[in-house]
Amino acid sequence: MFKLSALCAVLSGPALAAGLVIEVAGEQSKGTVTIDLFEEIAPQHVERLTTLASAGAYDDVVFHRVIEGFMAQTGDVEFGKAGGNTSMAGRGGSDLPDLPAEFSDTPYDRGVIGMARAQNPNSANSQFFIMFAEGYFLNGQYTVVGKVTDGMDVVDAIKLGKGANGAVLGVPDRMSKVTVTD
């Protein structure tokens, strides 16, 4: 009886904390970024990121939009694979359905991870961005999904965009490997 009740307590309790480890490679930035994912405030978005990372979908995806003093965006698993034609990066997503917004009171501070989306708040899919600095104008507009816990120096070194809307010209830095942690 005790074992059954203990098992029920574990199964009904909160999920184990999840995170991501991103190996960054490129001309400008090389190193490891560790992210704590906020499954308590954005469970569907965290599940999406961990599903795609576990499947290897984020491996070799470029940072296609990087705006100095603002953020670095990546995660276009459809058009953002390094070594291919990445000119459409930022317009694609995964083959999974878009997600409904999971807005929270968590502010967009330096190191916060947000989900990118189109104009519709319920259109986040696979793309995400990492904040270089606070961006409180995003609060309540984009789903916060996590925060960098180690490796902001690696994020700060990501090759900056020089093109329209922060598009990275030439060969962008990329996420060479993304793994899920507990």
C-alpha cells in the first residue's frame, strides 16, 4: 500500500526540471550555453523545445536574426539548417502544429529565452530567441520559456546581423548540437 501511494504522489507531482545544453559553433562564437526551461509557466512550449531537441531537429540550425543589444534568434528547423540555403531562415517551423500563447509575469531580462512567433500570439512553433539585454516591451506579448544559466559570454559573442531586420550575412553562427537535460 505504501509503495502504491508513494508512486501516485510522484506521478501527480510536478515534472522533473528540464533544460537544454546548446553547443554553439561558428566564426564568432564557440562554446556551451546552458538553459533552464520553465515548464511551470510554459509547459506546452517546453515540451515542444525538448521534443525537437531530443529528435536532433535543432542540430546545425543557424542564428539567423541577431540584433545588437536586443536578441539572437534561432530554431527554424525548416529553413535554418547550416550548409543549405538559409535565405528563408526565420519563415519556417517544424511539422508540428503551432502553439497557443502561454504568457506569464516573467519579465524579459538579459538571458531570458522567448518563443518567436508571427503576428498571431498563438503561432509559436520552433523558433526562439535569447535576450542580450532587458526588453520589457516584450512582456506579455511573447511566451517566456526559459533562461540562460551559464554561457552568456557565448551568447554575447554570436555573430551579429547586419542585414534587414538583423539578418546575419555570410555564414551565421549555429547550434551545432542541442541536448535535453533533467
